[in-house]
Amino acid sequence: MKINILAFCVLLSFAACNNISQKETSTEENTSADGAPVMKFETDVYEFDKIKEGQSVSYDFKFTNTGKTPLIVKDAAVTCGCTVPEIPKEPIAPGKTGVVKVVFNSAGKVGLQDKVVTITANTIPAQTLIHLIGEVVK
């Protein structure tokens, strides 16, 4: 149990460092040099704190296409059937926003959780990761 708590703290530290570095990124770095679309999330980590086993958590990851061409979200892959992502079906025009909705069902899941969704789009790089993080208690 102590190892799980330590691992969770380390993960949160990395997530916090990543969020700080993203906030310090300038506007020029949020556009692609070759005109490719850029998927810029408001946040790429949602911390749901503690929930009881069997509860579901839902979060809308909002993003903006800061590139110069339409952004097409091709896929959202997860490693567990307990997490279901929902991607936009239509292209996102430059300057416009979209949402990737993620639902996590905690049935049969107890302890610290980090549910990773790998989003594939016509961006450079092609894959972007978003996370649902929290703890499921009995």
C-alpha cells in the first residue's frame, strides 16, 4: 500500500511539472512550422481524487486547434475496457475548440488509478496522451 501511495505521489509530481512547462510555452510554440494542426489541451490530466468502487467518473478534455489546417481526430485508444473515450467526428477548424469525453467505470478497480487515453490525430507528433488520475476505495 505504501508503494502505491509513493508511486501515485511520483506520478503527480511528473504531471505537475508537465503542466507547469506547458503553461510556460509561448504562443509561437503552439503552432506547427509546417502548417500542420496542433491539438492544445486546456489540461491533459484530470484528478478525480477519491471515489467509491463502482462509481463512474466523466471528464471533458477541451482542446483548441492552434495550427493552420483542420485537425482530424482519428482514434482514442485505452488499455482497459473500464475507460471509454468519445472523440469528435468532424474536423476541428483552426482556432476552434473540440472535446474528448472520457468515462471511467471503477467497478472492480480498487486503489490508485491512472487511466491513459492515447489520442491519434493528423498532428505532429501524431499521438497525444491524456490522463484520468485518482483513487478508488471500497
